[in-house]
Amino acid sequence: MKPGYTYIMTNKVRTTFYVGVTSDLVRRIWQHRETETKGFASRYNVRHLVWYECFDDIREAISREKNLKNWQRDWKVDLVAKFNPEWCDLYSDILGLRQDASSPETPGQARSDGVCVVRAPGTLSIVTPASEPESL
């Protein structure tokens, strides 16, 4: 089965949340950031990836997204704060651009074999980064 990701994005001042699901996290976040698709995220300027979770099966990711969409706002705030206390934009992490020479298994670091290490709550997942959209 195809892997999947559930994610939360927010705007610069953290007043609006967007919960989504995708099989290609890098491409989907890029689309949000570049306003490739018109809709809620582009209308409310939601551009910052602040939380994501990896699943081996896309159906699990879809189920998690549906669950999160029913959560109260403060529950989502707590979820993000535990995963990402500084509320950093994690786009650089999923691209493997944040380098930490101390460990090849540091989340967000690209290894020499081109695989990017990404974090998920309570786990460390290794995924192969998707190809960039053609327009980049």
C-alpha cells in the first residue's frame, strides 16, 4: 500500500489551521506555499508546515486527517506544541535542508544516499524525498 502523511499548516500569526493528507508531502506543501491550488489554504495565507505524521498506509493517514478535523482548536495547538515547540516552519526539514553534522540520523538531514530523515511523533522515519515540481 502507498504511504501517506497527515499534516497541519498555519499562517504567519497562527490564527488559522489547515489539516490535510497527502501521499507526497514535499510536493503538497510546495503547492500550498506557492498557492498552486486555489482554496482555503491560499485564501487564508496558510503557508507554514508546523506538524506532520507519517503512515505506512495512506488509508491510516486519511483516517487521522478526518479525526483531526473534528478536534477542537486547543487540542491541535497542544499537538503542534509537543511536536514542534518553537512552531518552526518544517518545510526545510522535509526537504533535508537543515543540516546537523553531529548525526546522520538527525531529522531533516539528507544522508549521503539521498534519503531524507523526517520525524513523526514518537518515531524517526526514513523516506526517499519526492522529485521537485517541474517549475522549480
